[in-house]
Amino acid sequence: MYSLVFKLFLFLSLLQICLSARNLASEEPNQFKLLKYHKGALLSGKISVNLIWYGKFKPSQRAIISDFITSLTHTSPTSKTLHQPSVVTWWKTTEKYYKLAASAKSSSPSLTLTLGKQILDESCSLGKSLTDGDIRKLASKGDQRDAVNVVLTSADVAVQGFGMSRCGTHGHARGLGKRGSKFAYIWVGNSETQCPGQCAWPFHSPVYGPQSPPLVAPNNDVGLDGMVINLASLLAGTATNPFGNGYYQGPQNAPLEAASACPGVYGKGAYPGYAGDLLVDTTTGGSFNAYGANGRKFLLPALYDPTSSTCSTMV
């Protein structure tokens, strides 16, 4: 009798656990269905992307980043069509956020990005160990109106938290003077020698998790191709959540945004340790998922599509 009662109790307990697990599993996707819009401004208007190079970069390295920025709105001078999938098509996913914001606020914000000024600080005027305050100082060297200022630090420059908790960041600051305007900025570091396993995957073996052979970088530069991935992610976050009250999920100081909501996803079939099914350059062996300006090929992160509640991949 005791044995029967015990077995019945055990069966009911297991049934309750299974039902609870099933309810939790069905509720979790709803919690993450959409990045919540917090009614703030999105980055809008004609915006210049100014590049502030801190430390030494080769001209060929600077060209990789500047070509990526140009690729966001690039159209072929000889043809109305671009090689697909293109960086332009990748960036168009952000336009869906603007359309949703327009319906929520009865306005029609739009964004056009162009390559702006390039500022060189090869002598590392603030030293080679930077704080967040230093990054803001460097960002303020660029235009502070109708601009996003991108600070790019070289491989021998250490930045607070780099490789340990982040590969870059974006934020906003106020310009100089009593009526200084609020401007957005981004920082991305070259991780090639400091933390490639954290910040240049899949072009370097990951520090943790499943190990698979690293992919060949499409521009033959692990550090700079890794920077493109992180810059692309942060640029999408800057466009859709420039001042901390746009589209995001979770805590305001550590939000999931348009790209960070889809970590490690670059193509269809992606799973931990596998970037997804990508295109491969038959000449160089480089893996990529988007064509850009000046014959460039880039690997770009998946963006969260707010209209389908999925991570949108290019391939």
C-alpha cells in the first residue's frame, strides 16, 4: 500500500514538473517576441559617420572600414542592380524599426548614412590604456551635430573591459558648451592580438564552447574583419537605440538590441560554434554573406526583424 501511494505521488509530481516545464517553454518565446519600443528618438536625418583612428592602422586597414560605411548606401555607377546579397539589403532591415516607430508616433523618421571625416591620432594622445571617459573625449573630436563618431582603437591599445565583457560599445554624449547638442558615438577595438577568440570569431577559434576550424577572413585581416562585424552590430544598435530609449530589451545599461539579440548568427542553420551556411570566395577562400562597395565582401551579423520576430540572415 505504501509503495502504491508513493508511486502515485511520484507520478503526480513528475506530471506537475512536466506541465510546469511545458508552460515555461511556451511562455519564454513571448517574452522575447519583440524588442520593446520605449518611445524615444531613433537616429534620423542625413548623418555623417566620422571615423577617429586611434593608434596605427595601415591605409589598407582603414580602407576596409571606410568601404563598409560607404557600402551601406552604395549603388553601382554602371548598374542599377548590386551583387546580392548586399550590405545595402542587410541595412534595410533597420528600416522596419523606423516604420514601426512611425506608426507608433504618427511621424516618419528616416535615416541616411554617409562616410564623413577621418581623423588620425597615431601618436595615441591619451595613452595606450583608455577608460570610457577617454573614449568619450576621443569621440568628441568629431562633429557633434548630425553625426555618429566612431572611435577605432589599434591592436596595441587597451580599453576598459575590452575582451572581458565587450568588443565595443555605443553611447551618447553632450557636446561642449552650455547648449552642446547630444551626439551618438561608437567604439570598436582591434582584437587581433588581445582577444580574438572573444571578438573576432568566427575568424579565430572561440575561447569557450564548441571548437571548429576558424573561417578565412574575407578581407584577409582577422582583426579588421572582426571589427567590421562589431561595428555593424553597434551601428544597427545606434540607429535603433541611439539615446537609450529606442528599441531594446532588458536592462537599459546592458540591453539586447537589433544585432545583439541574434548572437553568433550569420547564416541559415547557425548554432553555437557554427556561424551558418555562408558564401565562400573561390579565389581567397574567405567566408562572407554580403557584397559591398569597391569589390568588397563582408561578413555581417544577423539582425532581429521586428515584423517577423526572427533573426534575419542574408544567406
